[in-house]
Amino acid sequence: MKTVDDFNFKGKKVLVRVDFNVPVKDNCVTDDTRIRRALPTLKKILNDGGSLILMSHLGRPKDKEPQFSLKQIVPVLEQLLGHKVSFVSGITGAEVQKKVAHLKPGQVLLLENLRYDPREKKGNEDFAKELASLGDFYVNDAFGTAHRAHASTAVIGKFFPQKKAAGYLLANEVKQIGRALKEGEHPVTAIIGGAKVSSKIGVLENLLDKVDNLIIVGGMAYTFLRALGYETADSIAEEEMIPKAKQILDKAREKGVNVILPLDIVIADRFSPDANIRIVSIDQIPAGWQGLDIGPETIRKIRDVILNSKTIIWNGPAGVFEWDKFAQGTNAIGEAVAEATARGSYSIVGGGDSVSAVKKAGLEDKISYISTGGGAMIEMLEGKSLPGIVALEQ
């Protein structure tokens, strides 16, 4: 897979798939991380003397709702990039082609939300061809969408057989996740959380061949506790996944992988930030109560494992961290990962909730690498090939 360092873009119009799917409130970007992470690639092309045609999606529009327009991104993009950014309220067609035709070296054009055209998500070849006609080169720097077989990520590459490349962000994501999975110094520990086992079953199975310790937290832990025979009352659990959870525990035992599940939990009498809470061991959850975070004994156990690890992969929170009463477990994991990193361990964190928790705790600069991809990182951890990356390699 070639990167932007393999090309000089002087005098070229470069079509760049970026991931500007950022949170927006009242027409203002509330977290510009994904924009900032794309800047090195964009500046490289501009410094070469090329021009930029930027394309991205924003949210999940059903039609062309104005709250999903990328026009809202322009002010912060101009500020961060240090360049004027022109915006066109179209994606393909005569108006867009006219704007592109007049684009001069050093200039930047942002297209409207790709998902305003239903052909994007369908991976429509005609739509990909229309997009491809706008540029001399194609660069994909949108790791967050690399797992989607969409027109702008998986199909468009065929129209640039010798003139396509990965941007710095995408190339680095592949490198960093690959480093953790394939070259990680042992002991390797994976912390997998979140609500559902079903969404991460492939990750758990694939990690069993790569890790020494597998820490399972969040809502998905209760399915594993059920598999071990514990009653979990009203805690979230997927009945249909209990047999699969048993299989994973059996495989882990066969492979000598140390699986860490909650020993005690913070329970609530209802799913609410104002709920009454207690801390109980996992065999003492009363009827009508539910687990919403891990308890202090579990935190001590997890912290000990993390601090004795050389490579740490974290995806998914330990509880409902958005509510202060149930944030202690997730925060403690973040602090332990940061401390291990300071001692020389390599750490990678991905997934929207985990990254949000790290940022909220002010630990962003204390982690070795923070991934911009949730679903994309998950699929790499599963060992899958990502369509957006495959398209650059063909």
C-alpha cells in the first residue's frame, strides 16, 4: 500500500476521502480531533503544490437535512488548516465540475455530505466514477470508514490504478494496530468492554491467539457471568450468547489465556444517574437491581494486570461512564493504562466511548496511540480485511 510520501502532488488535483464525521451542536464543531488528525496529509499535498478536493460524510442523514451539512465544518477547518476553504453544496454534477475546473494549486474545495446521495452507502460504481472524474489522484485518509464498502472508500480506487495512496492517518492506524496485534511485547492485555457480546464476539475469538490477559467489562461481562452460573438480576445480558460465552471461556482455558471478569460490581435499583446504588460481589445481586459499573476489588485486580503488561489494547468502557456514579471503573482503567504507558508499556485505545472517557479524564496525551476508528478498529482486531484498505492495495 503506497502512502502520500510516495508521490509529489505538484499541479495535481487530489481527491481526498477524509473523516470529518465530527460532533456538531448549534452549527459548531464540539470536538475537532478528527479534523486535526487529517491535517498532516492535507498540508503535505498543499505544500507539494497540489489542490484539495475534500469529501466526507457527516452523521446518518435520511434525506438532506441541514443539520448534516458539511458547510458547518468550514470555519473550524479553515482555522486549523490555515487556508481558505471553498464549499460547494453538491457532490457531483455540473456545479461541482465547474468549481473543480477553476481550482488552482494551493486551493481547497469541500464537497457536500457524501451520504446526501444514497449511492454512497450502496457502493454504487457509477457514483464512484463520477467522484473519480473530479481528481488526478485519490487519497484515503478516513480510517474511521475504512471498514465500510462505500463508493468513496471501497469502489473509487479502481479508477485510480496507479494514482492512489493512503494518507498519514490511515497508514499510521494500520501500523499502530498491527504493532499491538502482531508485534506486541508480552504480556499482552486486551480490555474489551461495551454493552453486547454479540458485537464483539469476533474480536474476543481472534484475541485469544494473541493475548496473555483478556479483561472483559461493561454490559457484556454479565453474559459471561451468566455463562459461569451467576444470577445477574436485571443486569444487561444476552441469553442467546451464553453458549458462545462458554465456548470462549473454554478456549481461553485451553490456550492459557487469563480471563478477568468482575469480582464485585456497582449495582443500581434503576437505570438512572440518580439511582440508589450499592457495591456487591457478583453472587449477591438482589432481584430488581442491575450492574452499571465494576467495583473496587475488580478495579484493584484489573489495575494489577494492566501495570504488569507490556502491550495494552483497550476498546469499550467498564460501565455507564457518562453518569458520574458509574464512571469510577472506566476512569480507573484509563488511569492504569496511562501509568503503565509512563512506565514504558505500549497502549492503544479505540472506540468512541473509550476515547471519550480518556479525553474526559484528561489522559489523551498519556496513551501511546488513540485510534480514530471504532468499527474499523474492531474489524482489524477481528482479523478482517477492511474494504477501504484493500482498495488501496489492489
